[in-house]
Amino acid sequence: MESEVVTLKDEQGRSLSCIVERVFPVGNEKYLLLQPVDPCVYIFGWEGEGEESTLKDLDDEELDVIFPTAQAVLAELNLNLLRTAFSLTVEGDIPEPEEDEIYVLNDDEENYEELQQLATFFHEEQEYAIFVALDPMIFFAKYNDKHELEMLGEEELENLQLHLEALMIDEEENG
């Protein structure tokens, strides 16, 4: 069975094609669990040197400046970097990760993400790194009154979490 593909749009009009992984009916609403069709990537700047180096987030202005360079670097790997809604994505075949290419970003012991470094590059003496998430990014969305798909806000997602946990437990118990 072929998965349904839907499109999320952000406030800037950019779109992100996603596969509908699950639909959760809660009351009169249907919530969708979505996974982007293409892998999500991150670009960070390196701060510090050697063992003391850390990754720093980029603001939109800095990303605008380095984006063409990042596209060119990934094009050398036969990958196409896209500025899609809610995340950067990449089209193409991601190479299998090697152990020294895996990095772990963590907020705490329970919240962490494994990333594969795809490439590094310099722009005006600043080093940048491009990573792909090893686990797919997921989004929760619903259709609004205009039947347009929209991402859930933080508050709505928190409220929905209890319903989702109950649905999953019920599904596990009922096979």
C-alpha cells in the first residue's frame, strides 16, 4: 500500500512534502503524524578549537549568507540541499555513516539526537558543518477550518500528548 503524501507550508510560503505515518482521531479532530519525504539536515557553526569546540545554532540571516556555499558543498556529494518549510532537507542518497561521523546533540540524558556529519566548509574564516539526522524528524499536524494542513502549536501538542499516549496504550493492549 502506497503512503499518502501531504504538504505542510510555513509562514514564508515554503513547503515540505511529508508522508502520513498515522492518523489519530481525537474527538471531532483528526491529527496526523508526518515524516518528511526527504531527510532533514542541520547546519551549525563551530566555536572554539580541538576538544573544546562546540556547535552553535545559526540565525536566519547567517543561514541566508552561507546557504549557497552549503548547497555547492553538498552538490559535490550528489546531494541537493533545499530550504523547505520548518527544516532544511536534502535530496539524494545519503552515504552510510562511519563511526567518526556520528555526533550526539543532547539537551539532557533523555532528550538527545544522533546526527551524521555530511560535510564541513569554511565561509569567511568561520567553519560550518552540515549534519543529517539519523532518526527521521516527525511533525504533528491537523486540517484547519479552510482544510489546509497546519502544524500543531506547542500548547495543542501538549494537550494532544495525553490522548496519544492513551491511544497507543489501548492499541498495544488490543493487539
